[in-house]
Amino acid sequence: MPGKTYVQTNINGEHVDFLCEPRQSLLECLRDVIGLTGTKEGCNDGNCGACTVEMDGRIVTSCLVLGVEAEGKEITTIEGIADGSTLHPIQQSFLENAALQCGICTPGFIVASKSLLDQNPDPTEHEIRFWLANNLCRCTGYDKIIRAVQDAAVKMQEA
Amino acid sequence: MKWIDYATPHSVREAVDVLSEAGGRARVMAGGTDLLVALRAGVYDIDLVVDGKNIPELNEITYDPTNGLTLGAAVPCYKIYGNQAVATAYPGLIDAASLIGGTQIQGRASLGGNLCNATPSADSIPPMIALNGTANIAGPNGNRQVAIEDFCTGVRQNALGSDEILVSLHLPAPVANSGANYIRFIPRNEMDIAVAGAGVSVVLDNGDIKEARVSLASVAPTPLFVQEAGDAIAGKPANDETVRIASGIARDAARPITDMRGTIEFRQHLCEVLTRRALNTAIERAKENN
């Protein structure tokens, strides 16, 4: 059996090193090895988007990335979105627009939404819906999430 | 997932050596969006994942109006449609690259991986067949080229030997008055597996079809190249009647099964409709591309 691999990476702006088995996904490494449990496991096959993180500037489903692939990468998880105890405007908008109920999908939606607004500060509703099509929510019916992202876009442009 | 080991070769030569040593107990990973799901499901009995993303040739994306497109096997979809020169030259390829999965999947999934995964429903294979693509394969005895239509040999089976690696895909440069399109039918607006799909290309000459290629997804054990559909309309005027002839041949060439996504009859009907619509779009694009 292969042993564990030593991985050095950057998570939320901080150097992190960890040991993992080559078969472990980045999602498992984040949650079970590093202890960053904000990233959620939903389907574990890339369909639901609950485990979305940003890796080298592009959102990915961390269940479909091996932990060993994190070597030398820059990763942003939901824990890296707020500024200390000050919520990011997207997080604030999700609360104000009641864009979550059970909350399992929320970290993935927020990481994906931030990535959209970083690249496209004033997206159309159509662009928001297509960008977030890889994130599933079984509670809200999506409309409140879309309104929250639109609201956040306005707040961020005013800021 | 069962125990696996992981290798990150930094050259094609090194990858071929690692694969040779593994004696068929390894698979190459590009984006991993199919492979990791398949490994969790126990589809492949392997001991080693060979990550291709650190090999320079697998990350190449080079377009030249004379020599065409060289697309490294691990280049993710978003880098393909994000490349303005490539997007302008190959809208028929972009049709597929921009509808595989959602944003997250497109951040990792590659057309090389889509090809090697070799499912009948792979969205990028019909347009690559229609665009006359070839696969550039490296092995212990050097490189060889395989036409995309000959690459898939069965459901999840491909032409690669166990010691070979897909390095890149090549598409010839688009000629004047040419156009291509890929469309599929899915029951929702996006993020689904094709019930059927059609990838086509045409070259026009003074209002006639000079050349056409038609390929279908999800209606046979492999992506299907329907050569006779294109051949039958070469030299005919680019009009509704000609498009109907090719669409009918595509419908008759389909060999679908009935499953949870659609019946044989429905899929045959889809082949006709999708081929007709894709040809009409390809002809429109060809008229704009002069």
C-alpha cells in the first residue's frame, strides 16, 4: 500500500502543510485532515456544488480534486470569505434576503457567487443562474439566492 | 475509494515510462471529473493515477490560421472558450466546451479527458469528429495519430495501449465558407447528459455544399461518425431539401438503445431533428465566415 504524501499548499492566504493518502479528495483533506469543516459534502461526485472552493482563481468541486493536487496551489474556502468578524457583502446579502434554509449548500453558493462577482461585478440574472447551475439547493427554490447575489452586486459596486 | 498511488510526471517520456512500468494498472488523469467518480464507483481496477497536468505538452493551446489548433489533452474547458482566437475559429467546438457540466466542472474537465473517457454521450467528441480532428498519442515507440472517429472503440474503451498517453488533439484550420455546430437534447436547460446530440460541419462553395461531416452522440456504443450523411449532400445546394436528406440518413444510421433517458424511437427522431438544426446553424455560420 502506498504511504501518505506530504503536501504544502496555501489556504485562505496562509501556508498549510498536511499529510494525506493519494486517494483522499481535497474535500476530505479540508474537512478531516485540516479541520476546515465549512466546506460541505453533498453528493461527492461533482453534481451538487456544496464542496465548491476556489483553486488558483477558478472554482472547482473539491470532491473531484485529489488532496495531493493541492501541492503549490492557492485555495480559498468559505472560511476565507469574511474579514474577521465582518461578513462579506455576499454573506450579509444571503442573510438579509433569506437565501438559505438548511444551509448545507450555502458555503458552496457563497464561494461560487464571490468568484462570479470578482470577475463580473454586474452580472445579468441569466449570467448568475448559469454560473450557479453547478450548485444545487433543495430548500429555497433559487429565487432568493439569485436576489441575494444581485443585492450583493449592488452593495459591492456602491462600496 | 480503494488505495491508489499517485504520480506526477513532468514530461511525456516520463509519463510513458510510468505507464509502461504499471503494466495496465494505471490511468492518466486530466481534470479528474470523470476519473475520480469512476474510481469511487469501482469502474476501473487500477493501482496508480498518473496526473497529466504537469506535462507541458498536455497544457498547450496553440492556434495558427495555417496549421490549425493544437489542444493539449489536459486543457480545461474554460481555457478553450476563454481563448478569443480559438473561440472565433471554432464556434462548433465552443458549443460543446461551454455546455459540459457547470462552471466548476468546466474549471477542470478537458476535451482530452472527455475523449479518453469514451462514453457514447460525450459532448465534445461529435464536434471534434465533424471538425476532422486527430488525436496525438505518445507511447514507448514514439508518436502516432488517430482520427477522432476511430479513437473510441466501445463504451468506455479507447484506442490507447496501456503504455500510451493522449498528448494533444489537433483540428485543422477552418477554411473560408466553413461552419460547424454541436447541439444536444436534454430534458432540462443545462447540466445533463445528452439523450442525443449532433455535431456537424459544412464547407460551402457558391451556395452549394462542398463538403459536410455529421456525427452523433448517445445513439450507439461509441460516438458515431455518419460519413454517408455528409457524402450524400456534397455538391447539392445548401437548402432545406438537402438538409432533410442528410438528417434522414443520420436518423437511419443511429443505433440507439432504450433507457431511462429515452426510447429508441425518440432518439431516432431526435437524430433527424438535431442534425437538421445543427446543419442549418452550420450553414448560417459558413455564410458569415467568408
